Amino acid sequence: MARSVDLHSAGHRRGVVCAPHFSAVEAGRAILADGGNALEAMVAMAAAIAVAYPHMTHLGGDGFWLVREPSGRVRAIMAAGAAGEQARPELYRDYETIPPRGSLAALTVPGAVGGWMLALEAAKAHRGSRPLGDLLAPAIALARDGCAVTRSQTRLTAEKLSELAPVPGFAGTFLVDGKSPAVGAILRQEALAETLEHLAHAGLDDFYRGDVGREIAADLATIGSPLTREDLRRYRASLAEPLHVELPSANLYNTDAPTQGVASLMVLALFARLGVAEAEGFEHIHILVEATKRALRARDRAVGDPNRLPHPLERYLDPRFIAGEAMKIDRRKAAPWPLASSAGDTVWMGAADASGFVVSYIQSLYWEFGSGCVLPATGVLMQNRGISFSLVHGALNLLAPGRRPLHTLNPPLAVLADGRVMAYGCMGGDGQPQTQAALFTRYVEFREPLAEALGRPRWVLGRTWGASRTTLRLEPRFDGTLIDALASAGHDVEVLPEPYSDVMGHAGAVVLNPDGSLEGAHDPRSDGGAAGV
């Protein structure tokens, strides 16, 4: 498929989409051009990017939606799978933690396809009319004809080759002669193409309760996964009310437990409370980093399976709690930060249309390539989200059958005070709240143009796999004086070599303006862009 999208696209009247891979952008644009709405476009994008970006997402992962309906109501679709009925701590008695790769890592039901089902039900309720076959056609073509390997897929395959190559199904699907494929090499996923084509005719429910579900369960049993056919049969995605916080500039929305949506909202609520006046200076970056520390601490104390929370997460967004947390932030000095980071590879995508639908969607396998397990009959790559569970008795996120693990995924959406509606987001584990905050403050609070807000240098606080320190990593395009000021304030600064680093994640946004015009933009760090009609 020829690349035909830009990083930034504005002035559209019917619809706009953005995604981190151009094939997904084109799939969504084509649905909008054919009369589909933003929900239908997003399902087409979600399927296409599962083929084109398998190191980030696949049919074996989870997903979360925030949907602003034409009425103005904002609702969440929660599409996270639970641990299987055989996923008990005693299964892992020979391990201190759940293995991150292989069959024992594939312990939660893949929920994303269930979320697609609910999204299409909502689309039909608002006169959506695109047949499922049309929505899945771009993904089917990519899987059958092949898709060019991206730079990030090549790099991550090479970096994680030793741990992924022995995993069932991985080498035959994603390696070439036992090695990481070269950038631009064409990889085909024939079994996945057949699965998608079958679903196009049989319906998405077949993934859980039909022939595809039967094949998934049989292959999982063969490799020794604790997931069963009954786990798949009982799974349903659900509709939910989102978390919400009101700022002077916007009403912000994000998803409730088991996601870290509360942390993303806390960061921006703390920033607003502390009243930073100047963009791109020391206080802008420092206060957001310090707010991130407070928010991630709260997340780790409070977020887990929604049926087992110590208390409702709304308490962390209460103005009195935010005021108390803001008082703990030193405006000139960095707080200690020993917390280990949980990184992740993910895709965020946005879509909006003239009817008033605005969609924020995030879909993931968790770590790059998830568990690494590719099921031979269906070509489904299974996530490893279940490694977020603890094996320590009494832990908030203790592994047990039927429980849902903590999710770093969270899809933000904002209704701005001036009437604009903005869906935005990013990949990147603990980096998600940080990059969301960078984008929101630059675009909304400091009124930088959308494409400029996405392209400016970014930072991330955290530790990636294999790193010995938890540092504040910065792209080198920051002013040297600012870097020195952050280091002098006590931040453990690490300046990365790449001016546009994948470590900072792939961010994007779509905006519905009060006059009905639409705008979208995506990250120059990604392989995607934005397009509209």
C-alpha cells in the first residue's frame, strides 16, 4: 500500500483519523470516505494496525475506548480480558514472578475484539452501515499480501531475539532465517488473514464462541497456557462511565480501573492547581515530572481489578486530595524517585466525524510482541498483560482466576472550554501519562499548534528493561540551559542521542472544532500520520 498520509491534516468536514502506521490511517480514511462513521473507521484501523505493527498490538491483546457521542455524552468501552480459570499462583510455584514470555505469560483472555463488537453496536445505533467485511478488508489484504517491516519492528525484534525466538510460533511468523527481518522486508501472516476473513463472514463473536474460539483454545491447550475454551466463551467487553476531572481549560475524561486513567488525570489536575505560567521553561517540565511521581504512587497503591479496589478512584481526583498532593510538590527541587517503571508497547489512535463522534482508542499486547506465542491455526499473537499480576500473597494485584490485571493503557479525551473536543493519547507504559500531559499542556494550556505540540522535544521518567537506573530521559533538542537546570534541581538526567526517540512513544490527536471542521496530527517519531475527508 502506498503511503498517502501526512503527519498533520486539518480543515476536513466529514472526518479525520490519525494512527502510528500509515496503513491504519489509510484504512480509517477510506471508511470515512465511503460514508462510515468514526467508530467504524476505528475498527478498520484497529484490525489493520494489528497486522502492520505486530510488535505493538495484535488480535491477542486488549483495548480501551473513550467515545464522545453526538449527544455530547462520553462513554468508555472496557475490553480487557481476565485471567484464565487455570491461572492460579500454584501454577507458578517455581517462579518468583510470572514469566514474561511463553505460554505461562499468555494467561489472560484477549479482549480487544470484544471491544470492536461493542463499538460496532454503538455505530449501528447511530446509523452506521458499513459491512464488517469492508472494515476488515484492509487488514486481510495486509496479512495476505504482506506488509513492509518498519524500523521499530526490526529494532525491537533484534533487541529481544534471544527471549522471543524459542517461544512457540514466533520464529516461523516474525523471523527470516532465524533473524530479525530487515527494514522494508515483506512479512505475510497467512493464518491471520484466514482468521480475519472467517470473522468477516461469521461475525466477531466467533472469535470467542465460534470456530475461531475453538481453534484458539485448542492451540492454547497444546502450548500449555492456563486459558481455556470456557474462559473465551464467558468473556464480554463492557460499557462504563469514565473518570472525570474539571479544569479551567477543559473537562477531562479517562478510563477507570483496571487502567491507569486516574494517574493521567491526576498529573494534569496537579499541574493546573500549581498554576505554571510559561511554556517550555523549567517549571513546565519540572512540575509535570513531579506531578507524575505523585500520580504513579497513587496508581500503584490503588489500581487493580475493578471489583477489588480498596476504594473508588474518584477520591484521587477530588479537589481536596489534589490540593494536598500539590502541596507536597517542591517547585524547585526534585523528589526522590526509586519506583521501578513498567514499560510497554502499545498503539493509540484517534478518529472524529462530522456527526459529532470523537474516538480515543488504545490497543496493546503490553510488552513488545506480548507473550511471543503465535497460535498456528489462527495466527493470533497472544499478549502478556497478565505479568502485571503479583504472586505475593496479599498484593493488590494478586493473581487469581477471573481477575483483571493493572493496565497501563488509558485513552484520554477532553472537552475544551472553548467548545473543541480533543481525543489524544500515546503508547509507552508509564510514559503514557507523561506524554499525554506534555501534549495537552502545550496544545491547550499554552496554545501551541497541534503539530508543533507533538513535534517538540519530550521527556520520560522511568526505567526501560535492562537499564540499571531510573532516570529522567530527555531528547537532545531541549535547550542546554534547561537541561542543566533540571539536573541542578536533583533530577537524574539522561540525554538521549536521538533527536526524535522512540523511547518517548508515539502520540497523536484529533480535534473536532466548534464550527464542525476537523483536525488531526500524529507523531514524527512514528510510521503514521493523519488524514481526513
